[in-house]
Amino acid sequence: MKKIRFGINPLALFAGITLIISMLFPWWTLEVSVMNRPTDIYPYLIDGPASDFIGYKRSPQMTILFYLLIACIFLFILGSFIKGKGFAITLTIGGVLVGLAIWRFLVRIAGVAKLYEVPIQGHGVGNYGGFAMTDVYTLIQPGLYLAAAAAVLGVLSGFFHKKLTDKFSLNWITNDPDLS
């Protein structure tokens, strides 16, 4: 039976923490001039008056995105403490999956923005089927940028996993010469 070897990959740990923090911040904000407050869009929730307008707070795609990001957080945290080529590959795949989640999120909001004829970021005049024209301000929020940083950190942590876990090895805790 193969022993599990431990080491610390600080990049993977930081990627997991950064991704957790990114989930606490909105990824996109939509401010419609006729609504009393802006609507914040998280990868798992639509929070604001626009959710009443569109009829839901969470779409099926948001649920899938949320579970994918939770799985990537788990992979980053687990991979940050265990040595091995398999975990290096897992960390790289986790970073790529976070990047794909960001891409799908941007594609989705681009579709919504196009439907109402507003930009993804900036000011525009929203058009709701030709019946109502209103000022709309949209903004990509820090949560999306933090998730992008987590994706890059995840990929880098996978590429440098062996070097990092060897450098920050936990063998001194186990005092087992077979694990070095």
C-alpha cells in the first residue's frame, strides 16, 4: 500500500482561499435607473430587484456553477496538503475548470446584456421589447476578478506542485525518514 505524503503547496491553498472570497463578492452588477437599488449577480444567486423582474433568484445553470466552484475549492484545499503527480494534475484541472466557469458566466451575462441591448460593462439604454427604454449601468465586480486570480493560481500550483510541496514539506512533523 502506498503511503500518503504530505507537503504544503501555498499557491493551491491561496487559490482555494481566493476562490472562497470570490464567492462572497458579486461577479456582476446591473443597475437599472427605474429600480430602487442595483442587482448583484453572484455565481449562485441574483440579489436585487431584477430577480423579481426576471422571475427567479437562481437558475439551473447557477446551481451547476455553484457546485462546480465548491468542488474546485475542495480540490485546491485538498491538493494544497498532499504530494503527488495526481494532485498536481488535479490542481491544474481545477484551475482550468474555474476558468471555464468564468467563461460560461461571461457568456451568460453577455447573452442577457444583448437581449436588453446593454453592454456587459458600462452605460447603455436598455430596451425591453421596444416598450420601455431605461438607463442601465453594468459593472463586472471584484468577485469575478478574484475567481480569475484563483484560476491562474490553481493552474500555476499544479505546474509547480512538486517543487512547492518538496520545499514546504511536512516530513519534519512525522519524523519518518521513509517519507522524505
